[in-house]
Amino acid sequence: MYKPKPIKNLMIKTKDKIYDKITYLSCSNEGVRFENMDSDDVTTNVSCKLDDIEIVVAKDAK
């Protein structure tokens, strides 16, 4: 069974929510698409303009 894993240290902030379990991210001239794994059974698909989000890549805390 295919079970995606979140991309380590990647977060996307929108004006309403912070997504921190992103399993897929795609950027193009038309905008940004990403999937967030809310739980083992629920995945949220988001399509938006690049101007509407903030992409955050955190460094490992050691």
C-alpha cells in the first residue's frame, strides 16, 4: 500500500491556516498546488496563487 510521507521541514502559511504535513508541492505560472496529510485518512488539496501563501523551509534543530 502506498503511504506518502510529509516533506520534512516544509510549511505553507495561508491567511487562514498553516499546513505542515505537505506530501506534494507543485509551482507553475498558473499558481501553486499542494497536498497536506491532515491524518492517515484525510488529505487536503489546495490550489492558490503564489502571492496568497508563504512557503517556509525550516532548518533541522539539532
